[in-house]
Amino acid sequence: MLDGYTAEILARVQFAFTVSFHIIFPAFSIGLASFLAVLNALWLWKREETYLKLFNYWKKIFAVAFGMGVVSGIVMSYQIGTNWSVFSDKAGPVVGPLMAYEVLSAFFLEAGFLGIMLFGRKRVGDGLHMFATALVALGTLASATWILSVNSWMQTPAGFGINDVGQFVPEDWWAIVFNPSFPYRLVHMVLAAYLTTALVVGAVGGLHLLRDHADRAARRMFSMAMWMLLLVTPLQILAGDMHGLNTLEHQPAKVMAMEGHYDSHPDGAPLILFGIPNPEEKRIDYAIQIPKLSSLILKHDLNAPLDGLDTIPDEDEPPVAIVFWSFRIMIALGFAMLGLGLWAALARLRGRLYDAPLLHRLALLMGPTGFVAVLAGWITTEVGRQPFTVYGLLRTSDSLAPVEAPAVATSLIAFIVVYFFVFGAGTWYIVAMMRKPVVDRALEDERDDAQDDGPVLAVGAEAAHRGKPKES
């Protein structure tokens, strides 16, 4: 024990820290890869130069985000083998193959066609370049599919047996991959990735519209982002509701913590909007609530009974305060996204979408909220599963490797220092790229292409951009 912190607590903090850094990059790259595929398809269909400029603008940002996501993901696989080796031993026969399938199929698909997408348009032609771009987008979705299948199996394990040494062994791979919570979790996460990307694209478009509301590329990206928010946010709210009902069926203690229901309600449970969880007294202090609305949402009946945490043994309860607040942050941001999409729709109907500074400032302010919502949702999911790694079957305390607290603390400090330096610099670089207007970036790209063809063409390209005739 290190000043009251056990090796288990430190190992959990370390994994939470690294996974929080990791998840924001795939959440962005999944949506951005699909956005790039749409931009490229629109360019091939309409041959409108704006789409090509936007594609070239965002592909470099995608490359940096993709690289940081890969690097941050590698660290976690080592962490599972060091801090959580007992979990690796017991769950490895099920989890290991699924992780291998992700690498052998999805990651190789992404990596194999990424170079063609980034650098190959002039070398392979528009058709093959579009094919490569689509496969990169498909690869990111396939990667999310395998990872979420692993996580969902840990939440709702199925299709397994337990051998003589206590290992989970596969008996039905279809049941393992398509476990009860997997479809809901996959849809919820992919839609979250699309919304995260839409908010970032909308923020960048809003920033450049504030500088020049006649910027054609900024108008196009802002319009596309606002359409995405308007159409996808209601779908996400519906998917979240269905995911919640699935969670109530398979992980009721998690829903009890999310709702703040310490006590059972036999005649209809209230929806607690806000309050302060009091774990010692097992109640929500200063609760602001709407009578019976929780029963209506979760059971579609105002008077339906709902069990509370008083039906769960104390040692099996998740940390209520963390789950309670992270869930509310996610929900609040989801409705804020819907509000932004509706405001943009109203401005569009009035013909003021590109001449609405307050809307553009709000879009800029909302830019990072997709990442916050993803993190809040992930915290709700993972902390709500506690005290288990494999829900109901393998406790977190029984999954830890035989490591000492000082060793885990040392590696945790090292991770914090390195992550903030490396990924802080990478994030700063991405933001710097986003601050540049699309037109300026397009000129830089053309100069770079000309330099690849030789110094004479480079001089000619620069002269052309200055309004002078080319000289050979």
C-alpha cells in the first residue's frame, strides 16, 4: 500500500488514464474516415473543387489522429499483460482471439490502404484511390466492431465454459461475438464517433466563418456538420434509450447507480435530474426529481416497480457517485448537441446559416464536447461494471497481477509525464492545422506536389498563384 492507495487502485487509475487518452483518437478517426470517404465520393461525382480541397485538408488531420490512436492503443495491450495478468490468463482464451482478429483484419485493412488514401491519388487514379479511401473507413468501423465485441463480452458474457483451472473457454463463437449487449453498444459508439467528428468539423467551419463568412470551403464543411448533428443526434438518443433498456435487463446494478436509486420503488420510480449522492447514508441529497418518470422511461409504465441498490449486496455495488454524474454529463451534452443541430436548421430555413455569428461561436464552443461525452459514456459503462472485470463472474480484485503499489505508481507517473508531453504536442499540432484556412492549406499542398515534380514546376506553380505567367 502506498499512502492509502493499493496496487489495485493504482492499476485501475493507470488503465483509466491510458484508455481515456486512447479512446478520443479512435472516436475521432472513425468518424473522420467516413467523412473523408463522403468528401472523396462527392468530388468524383460532382467534380466540385471545394470537396477536393476539403478532402486534402482533413486527410492530414486524420493521419496524425490515426497515428496517435495506434500508439496509445499499443500501451494498453502491454498493460493488460503486466498489471492484469490474472485476467489475461483467465479470460485470454476468449478475449485473445477477438483482439487478434481485430489486428489481422481491421488494422491491416486500415494500414494497408492508408498510404494509397494519403498519397496515391495521382499514382493509382481516382477509382482505386476511392476504393482505398472506402476501405480505410471500413477498416476503422471493423476495428471498432471487434474491440466493442470484446468489451461487450466482458459486460454480458455468453457462449463460454469454464475449464478445470478456472479459465473462460469458448464454446460458441457466434454467441461470444454477438453477445447480448454488443449490437446496442456498437451502434451507440459508432454514432458517438460520427457526432464527435461532426462537432469538430462544425467547430472548424464556425471558426473560419467567423473570420470570413464568404469562405466557400468553411460554408460547405459547416453545412455538412450541422446536417450530421440534426440527423444523427435523435438516432443517438433513441439508440441510447434502447441500450439503457438492455443494460437494465443484464446489468441492473449499473442502471440503479445511473439513476441514483438507492431504494426500491414498488409503485413507480422518480427520475432524479440532479442531486448529490451520499454513499454513507445511501441516498441522494438535495434531489431534484420528477415523480414516476424513471419507471415510464425504463418500463414504459408510470407505476412499474423498479428495484434499487438495497437489493444488491454492498460488495457488489458500483461506485454510485461517479456513475451518477458521468451519466448526467453524457445526457446533458447529447441534448446540447440536439439543440445546436436544431438552431442550425432554423438558421438554414431563414437563409442565415453562414451569417449567424452567435451560432458559429456556439459551434466553436461545442467542438470538444463530443470527446467529453464519449469519455463520460465510457466512464459510465466501465465504472458501472465494477466490482467485476467479467460481469458477475470475475472480480476486479481477483484479476490483478502480483504487483506492488510502488511499481504501479512509478509507471503511472511515467505514463502521465510522457502522455501529456507526446499527446499534448500531437493535439496542439492538430489544432494548429485546424486553425489554418482550407484555401491556404490547398496552396501549400499544390506547392508540395509541384516540388515533387521538380524545381522548375515548383517555381511555375508559385508564380501562377501570384497571378504571374508560368516561366519554364
